[in-house]
Amino acid sequence: MINPRPPSGLSPRSRALWTELHSANDFAAHEDDQLKRALRWYDVADRLLHEAEKLDGRERGARLKAAGDAATTGLRHWRTLKFTDPAKPARRPGRPPGKPWPPIAAGAATLRRLDHADG
């Protein structure tokens, strides 16, 4: 597996995370794009938090709000990556074995006779 170089403009922390994640995972092109976007938004949030430390009053509040919005946007990109833990494989779809149907569902699953007026 070839590890792509981190995109330009990322912070050292984001570049290190990019390299670490690419050494452990295979990303498709669209996943690379989502990871890049997430890391850039996290860098924006960090920069805004650093700027807010030097400010007071409304300006500080505005920077903190903008930092929260940037972090939320980064999280939205991050969530699309859907990392999985190989130690815990995803469970198969459907009802787990050994679990009985609840009484309401068991009654709904039985075929009912329909009495028609014309019948």
C-alpha cells in the first residue's frame, strides 16, 4: 500500500494524523477527499480557538462560536468515513439467533383469514 503525501496547508498535527490513518487503512478517492476536508476544518477550529484566547467580550464569543461551527463541520466529514474495528466485525443483518419474536410481532406474522362480504 502506498501512503499518499498529506495535502498542503494542513497543520503538523493533521499531517501526522493523515500519515497514521493512511498507514493503517486503504482509502478510496472520495474517502481521501472527506478526510482532507475534515482535517482542514479541524485546523480552522484550532486556529479560531487560538485567536479567541487573545480576545474579550463579543469578539471572543463570535470566535468561539465560529470554532464550534468549524469543528461540527469537520465532524460531519469525519463521520462519512465509517471506520470499523477489525476486532469487532459488523454484525450480520437480521434477528440475532436465539431471540424469540415479541408477542405483538409474532401475532402480526401469522396469516390471517380475511372474510369478504361477497364471499
